Amino acid sequence: MFVDEVVIKVVAGSGGDGCCAFRREKYVEMGGPFGGNGGHGSNIVFQVDEGLHTLLDLRYQKLIRGKKGENGEGKNRHGKNAGDVIIKVPLGTVVTDMDTNLVICDLKYKGDSFIVCHGGRGGRGNTAFKTQTNTAPDFAENGEPGEEKEIKVEVKMLADVGLVGLPSVGKSTFISVVSRAHPKIAAYHFTTLVPNLGVSKSRDGYSFVLADLPGLIENASLGEGLGDKFLKHIERTKVIAHVIDMAGTEGRDPYEDFLLINKELENFNKKLLKKPMIILANKMDVEGASHNLEKFRDQLDESIKIFEMSAYTKKGVEEIIDYLAKILQNMPEEQLFEEEEMESHVLYKFKNEKPYTISKEGEDFVIRGSEIEKLFKMTKFSSEEGARRFAKRLTRMGIDSELEKMGAKEGDMVRILDFYFEYKE
């Protein structure tokens, strides 16, 4: 089964908790803090596996969760880091964050790998908080929570040439002739239900990859027929080859076919029409094809090169392969995504932006913000000193003064996540 798109949730592992411990050996005077740090949580890593060509393995995995790092222990023993969770994906995989709609990574080279979700760091043990003024800290941190994301994973095939055209124009026959691909070929529409890749070699020995895409119809970009499901596979191609039934064996006008396919490509992604384009005038062995070709040439832009061929008799096929090999050798690689579409190029927070928001909901004050929530989760409230440290951090961040400005009074309830605190002046 060919699966080229899945939506899953990934949760990286949380860091291990820090340990609060003290030295108590008989002959160690003034022993002091002795608690180790927690280990790092699992990262979720996507890695290219050239043996894969589909996302079938991910189709039924709705949630991928990393492991928590080991907790720190006494005697300054640090917890073990959790191993990364490696997700094998095909070459050409694109991972997109569903919340921001930004591309996290584009794995288009052999051996590529990327950390899609970072595991949390381990909480610090009480040894890490020892200072000259606090020589015996009686608190430690919980591990940092791992990142959580809902992501879309897509395979966008890596091919140099994309064959496009209406159903039954001869795309599958052509790729079967010029490569060792064996697509299903039959005299009915939508015989090709999945993209087929084939490697072709020119007479001077240059090899390149062709993609035979399932037949497009009018309004395919809006979901008609096989819809736009497979149009994304042409985005990576360097050259678009229009395969056209020049004999009009189904009563269609060849030039109208050409305009219809271009319209669907433009509706899907306007960048596609900027790619180099050639016309493969197929079925030239059929009566009436030569006459139709003359009319076609009169209507077509002269800058677009036309090749006469017959995929059935193999006439003209070698010349097409040689021409494609020649132009591909000098063609630079095209960037699939602009910088503003990539997550790594987006500045999320500015220096003057507060790391929290406070709102009043009913009688309660609600504090939100990823930094505040992470600080809350990493605080061990079972320790009085840890609770005091948390309160001091909120004061330094200006939350107390913000609550006062909003009219908070002694005894009012303040909520962070699902936990309530009593406001004290």
C-alpha cells in the first residue's frame, strides 16, 4: 500500500528528576548536599532510510512518545540520558508543524536526520544549587517536560523529470519503455493509482529519475478524480514533461488538454509553471496525429520544445532521453521552501515580549505562558525551600506587581495550569 501523508502526535521524553540528598558519612565533617542531576529525555529523531518508499509504518501510529531520563541519585550520581527515538522515513520526507504550519525539516539527502521534538533536560539536584550564602539547599528540580507537537509527515518524491497529462495519454507506457519500471498499463482511465519512479539512462551514460504521476483531470487541484493528492510529488522535479495524446483518440483537442493541465498545476502551486517544460507529442503513429500537431504548433508558445514520439513503437524516445539528460546536467538544485516557510528562520519572541499573560476568568486570575508553565512543572512543591524559590522567581518576573495592578486582593485565587494558589500581599 502506498501511503504518502500521515498526521501524528510526537511527545519527546521528559528529563529525569534531580535528587535532594546530603552526605552523612561518619568521618565527613559538614557533609553538605549530595544529590545528582536527572538525565536528559529522549529526542524524537526522523532519519532517512533509503529502503523505504512509503509511510505505511506510520499510518497506524497516532502517538510516538519518548522515554523519560533517569532520576538523579544520592552520592552525586547523575541519571542516565534516555536514548533517542529514531523514526525511519523515506528520502524526500517533509515534516510540518500543524500548529504553526511551518516546515520543521525537509529530508532530501542520503543520511539526513533531524530532531523534530527535543527531550527535556534533567532536573538539577541540590548539589547544583549550593552557593556561599546557601551551603545546604534543601530542594531539587523536577525534569523539564519534553516538547509536544502535532505534525504532518509527507513524502514528496525525489525525481528529476515529472510526467504529467490526462488519463490514458501514454505516461505509463513511456516510463516502462525508458526505464525498468513496471507500472500497470490498461485501456481505461486511472489505471495508475500511485506515482511510479523509473531510472533512465541517456546514450552518453547520464542517469536521471522520472516520475509517472497518476492522470490529472479538470479541477484535480480542487479534489476531483484523484484530486491534488499526488500533485505534491511534482514540486521537487526539475523539468515538467507534458505527455499529450496528439492523435486525440478520445475526441479531445490536444491544445485544450495542454491548457487544462497547466491550469491545474498553476492552481496547485504557481511556482510549477516557472519550471522548464517540454511537450511529448505521443501517439504520432496514429492517423490524424500529424495534422493535429501542425495546429498545436501554431497555438503553442515557440519557446516550449516539442518532441514527436510513439511510446508504443518507441519511435523518438531515445532523442527525448538524450535531451533531458543534457539539460539536467547543468541545472542547479531548486529550493523547495522559502526561508519564511521554515520553522528555524522564524523569530518567535522579541526582547520586549512578556513571557506570560494574565487574565481574569470569573473570580480567578489565570497565568499562562510556556516559560511559567515549565518553571511550575520543574518545581518540587513538597520542599518548602523549593516553593519559596518558585515564588521569588514569579516576583522577579513581575507577576506580583501585574496582579496588583489588575486588582488582586488578599485571598484571591490564582491558577497556573490546573493548580490554584492563594494570592498574598
